[in-house]
Amino acid sequence: MAIRTSAAREILPLIDALRGGPAVEREAAAARLTVIGERGVPHLLDLLGDAQAPTAAHVAALTVLETVSDTRALDAALLRLTDARPEIACAAAGVVRMWLSSAAGDRALDRLTELALDGTRDTRLRLAALAALADLPARTRAPVWQALAGDGDAQIRAFVSAGTAPDDRPEAAAAPPLTGDPDAIRRWIDRHGTTASLQAMHRLLETVRAREADEPPGAGRLPWTATRAEVHQVLAVRGSRVALYDLRETIEGAREGLAPAFLEAADRIGDATLLEALARVYVDVTGEDWWRDRVSATGRAIVAREKLTARHTVMKRVRTRYPAAYEAFTRR
């Protein structure tokens, strides 16, 4: 796939962050590359081909490739299942796992089965392969489970004897439940939102937003909107700005009062780009007094944190278009 110059300008700094940035920047870059999708695949493959890149960079690249429906991702992951560094091999197993139910599922199944049964492999890699195979119907994986019942590795025996409930799998605590039940997702957020990777949280946000969009406006959509608001709140508490664009679109599109968690997220990570949307909401969206007070407080928080003066371009626009909001946002 040809990469446009404008796209490359966006992607290359993200690849650089994967290659050498601190952990927080690396996770933020990975989350953004997840949104970019297939356009970033050639650059991710280049990074994987760089033997001098740190292990963490290779792991991050593979984690992004988990979310891409591009057979090049599978090919790259299959090659790295034999990497001498267990962290990379386990991350590659995560990519291969995503292809088990696809047209390329036979290749993925054969390779993961081979790894799970190979007693010479690192235990972490074998467990990652088993965790992937645990997604399959019991009848399909039964021969592997039976073969490993007497395995020489106690951790492997424990895994296959513990059953296949999601909470028994090693990665369950980090993997959000991509179910049709918003309450289950919110319970997971309460338990794991502060410790799961930023990329896992961002992936959850994308899933919840898609599920929310599938629901017609009304009571059926509200639980999904509330769940998305909670994801935003957790990301903001952790100082992540990777979902700021979604937060801005949500506020810009609001025609009625928003869930308070959206505004709490804006309090923490909102910048000048949110202020005009907040001003429009303050003026145009009717509601109870607490709602206007809450929007006003969010506007003041952003103005104070970003040190926006009356000379700032956004402040000038707000004062011209929404004078009541300008007064509320600058009130001491």
C-alpha cells in the first residue's frame, strides 16, 4: 500500500516513539497507530525488521499489528514466533491468535499447536499459545489439552487442568471483555482500568464506540454512551491524551447534557481545541442548573491549566460568538 506524504508525516514520529520513547509515549503512539490501521503496516514491518531496535519497540509494533486485518501482519508474526526473546515471541503469538477464525486460520492453528506441544520452548510462549487456543471450541482443542495433561511443566499442566474460563487465562486481567454487555465492560474497567495498557483501553474505546453507534438513539444507546464516558475518564486520570479527538467530537456533537464523566475527562486533559465546543454546549444545550455549572467549571479548568489569556485566538472567538460562555469561563 502506498503511503501518502501527509500520512507518513503523521506515522513516522509515532514509529520513532515506539522505537525509543518512554513507556507512556510508546503506549500512546501504539494506540494512535491502532486507529491509523493498515496505513501504518509498512512502517511497523520496517521496525520489526530492524534488529537494532529495542525489544520493547518490537513488542509494541506486534501489539499494534494484532488489530490490523492485513495478512502481512500474520506473516510477520509467524516469523517471530521463534524469536529468542520470549517477550517478542509471546507478542507474535498474540497476533497469530487474531487469525484463528479467519481464512488463514489453518496456518495459525498449526503453528500455535506446534508451539504449545513443544516442551523445549519457553514456558511463557507455550502459555501464550495455549491462551490463544483456548478461544477455540472445546472439541477442536481437546487433543492438545489431552496431550498436555501429563506435560513435564507444572504451569502447563495447571493451565490445561484449570478449564477455559476467561479469568483462568494469563492475559485475562489485561484483555477487556469485548462482549455485548456494557455492564460487564464497566465492571472490568472498575477492576483493571488503572492497570491495563493504554492500548488495551484505547482498543476498548473503539469497540464501545462502534457498539454505541449500532444502537438507535434512545434507551438502548445510553448504557454504551455511559461506558464510553467511563473509558474516557480512566484514560484522563492516567494522563493519556490519545482519545482527545473522540472527546472533542463528543462535545462538538452534543445536543443534550453529556455524562459527567466526559466533562471530568475534559477537566484533566482538555485543551484549547475543546473550549469553543464547550462554549457552544454551554449556550445551546438546555438542562438543569447543575449542567451549566458543570460545563462552566470545565471551561474554567481548561482556561486556567492552559493559561489562556484574552489574547488567545480561541478566547477571542469564544468572546465573539458565545459571550455568556466567555464570561462563565473567565469568572474567578
